[in-house]
Amino acid sequence: MRDIGYSLETALADIIDNSITAGATTIDLFTKLDGSDTKVGIVDNGSGMSEEELLTAMRIGSRNPREERPEADLGRFGLGLKTASFSQCRKTTVISRKAGVTVAAIWDLKLVADTDEWIVQMPDNPEELPWVEHLGESGTIVVWEHLDRIIENIDFGPDITNFVERIDDSLAHVELVFHRYLVREGSHPKISIRLNGKDLSPFDPFHSTHPATITGPIEKIKVGDKTVSVQTFTLPHHKKVSTDDWELHAGPAGYVKNQGFYVYRERRLIIHGTWFRLARQTELTKLARVRIDMPNGMDAEWKIDVMKASAQPPRQVRDRLRRIIETIGANSKRVYSGAGTRLVSENKLPVWNRMQNKNEVSYQLNTDHPVLMNFSQKLPEYLRDDYRRILDIAGSGLPVDSLFADFGTDPNGVNVGSTSDDSLFHAVNTIYVHLKNSGMSHEDVITVMEVAEPFRSTWERTEEIISRIIEKDDSNGV
């Protein structure tokens, strides 16, 4: 039972599920850092339990998974409290208060092993147990002690630093899994979850409040007498958000790994970052995320596991999701390819030409660019062929793989090199004069140049150079 596969993150989430099911509006997580006596406590203000109810809760497999559950019930097997706790510690204490009566029960795996009996201890003085002072008129406390699965021993004793890092990672998991509980959603009240008195903040993986997020309509799928809701989201292009926002919504695994379906059971996140093998995770679809809401009573159809960490959609839903992927994938691709097409069409002076031959795309240096043409015309005839060969070699050496990898990892960190003042002056002078001599007005020249690189990214310097060129022409009577 200790090795079902819980992590600290999923174990904490399972205990929080019980608190939410009990109607808690406030859930406090506490940690006491004291070497080998380090403890974790989860305190809620839910309905609490009588002694009989507590003993039932401590029983292994206390619920029938086929039972009809209330809408807000996030449990299923009656295993979560025990298996989640056993996976992290060797001693679990549950203290509960209901109708002014406080009761407690303890699972101590050392005692079980020593006696070879499943003995539940019932302490006489529950008021002396950890964090009881935080209980209100009703509620429950779960205390984890002897944290052999969380705290590793190193040469100098328990590794508390690693424990703190794991707690931080777990909080990020809780902020994602319960993000819809940490805000008021429709008629559902907000639930407060805190660590040592500090409020946790919801993490919305869909960036749904950002104006550049593309939000699709809610679609209903009937499965028997139950209804599954599906809604698509395309996150904003990195140019539309701040660097901090971009990094935040990438998550530790990055955008490519976090794309896909996000399955919720009664607003509680079950699984995310998967296409259920209906599609591949690609760079161009990395902004695509789909929210799926399933009600209670569909656990068997969705194959929800004990840890509530995996699921598989039933056939009716799977067939519809396959068609939804085509739409959401196209939206995500347009955010990137659309932006690229627009830049190419607006840029009348591209240094690179985008060439497409059937399904293959290549990039070649634009030998008709005024700066390159001007230089070529100044060369002696016998050097022009060599110059064209040099351009061919430079063009074929474009590091496409490196650009793709760097752009996929950190698009805000990929920038073109800076242009020296001398080079910029030469480019501005050559192109301005070239376009003016071709019959374009000053206004049209400005319109063309301000969307072309390297002028677009250095426009303030470019305008100064153009002003100097005009002043020189005026003084010469041109």
C-alpha cells in the first residue's frame, strides 16, 4: 500500500480532496522543521467526524466505488487518506471535532509491524496533539510524522533543505490542481488554502483572462445520462505577453510538454499535458490547451486511478476530441505561422526570402536587396561570380536546427545581432536613395523601411540618419 505510486504532491492533493468533500472553506498546511521530528499537518474547518465516523475513515477501503456520490465528493475508493499518508510517513494521526467533541485515531506502522496486528490507537487526550489549537468549532487535522519517504538522511542527519524544496514543488502542484477552487467560480464559493498562514495563489493554465487568449465555445458531449463539457484555449503568442507571464505559463516542463487536454472532475484537475495519443505534441501546437469537465459518477468510464493522477476518455468522448484537436491545432499554428506570413508580406525589403517548393520551405539570401545589389555593382566583373557563390554558401549555412531549438526553449531570448552605426548608416543611405530614385515618395519610403529589418528594430536611429540625409540633400539643392 505504501508503494502504489504517490508523490508528495499527489498525496497532499488527496488529503485536500477529503477536506473539500467535508465542506471546508479554509485549509491550512503546516510544517514543523525539527530534524527527524519534522512534521506535516493539514487542518480544515470542514464538518468534522464523530468517533464512529473517524473509525470508518481509518478503515482500509471504507467506500464502495460504485456508490452514488454527492456532487462535491472528490473521493471514490475510501483509500485516499490511508494510502496517501502511508506513502509519505510511518505515523498518521487524525484529529477531528464535531458537535464540540474532539476525537483522534493513530495509524503507527511501527506498531503494526511489531505486533503483526492492524491496531488503531485511540489517544485519551486528543487536545494535546499537534496543531489542535487551530481547530475551530468543527474540522479535521491530519498529521504526518516519521517522514521516511519525504526526508532523506545524509551524512549530517536529515536533509531538511531537500524537504523544503519538495514542499515548494508540492505547493505549485496544489495551486494548479485546485486553481478553480482558489477563486470564486459561478455559484461555487472560493476556498482558501494556506501554508503556515500564507495564502496560495491559483495558477490558471489557460491564461483565460488575457485579452490575447483565444477562447472557444463550450461544447457538451453526452455519455449515457452524463454530460462532459469541452472548451478550447489558445494561449497568447510570446510577443503579446510579458517575459514573466510567458515563463510562468510555460511551467517547469515547458509549453510543448504542457499542451493538450486538461481533465477536471468536479473542477479538480485530474490529468493534464496529454493528447491521449490522438495527436503528437509539436512545437506549432504548443499553445493549444483543452479543458474537459467531467462530473462525478464517470470514474469507471474514464478509468480514474486511486491517486486521481491518470484517466482515459470513453469512446464517445474520444471520437469527438479527435475532431476538436484539428481545430485547436490549427488555431495554435496560426498564432505562429500567421505572424510569420504577415511580417513577410509587409516587409518589402527582406534580407531573407522564404521559398516554398511543395511541402518544403527554405530560406535564401535576397540577392535583389538594394544593399547587396549596390555592392555587387561596385565589384569588378571578374569578382561578381565569386560574390554570388559566397552568398549561396552563407544562405545554405543558416542554422535552422539551432534556431528552432532556441526559439522553442526561450523565444524572448532569441534576438538578431546589433548593427553598428557605420553599417546602419550605409544601409539606410543606400536603400533610401535607391527607393527615392525608383520614383517613390518620401512617405512611401518611410512606410517600406519602418517594417524592414534592420530598420524596424533600430527605428529611432534610422530616423536620425534619414533626417541627416535629407538635410544634406537640401543643403546641396537636391
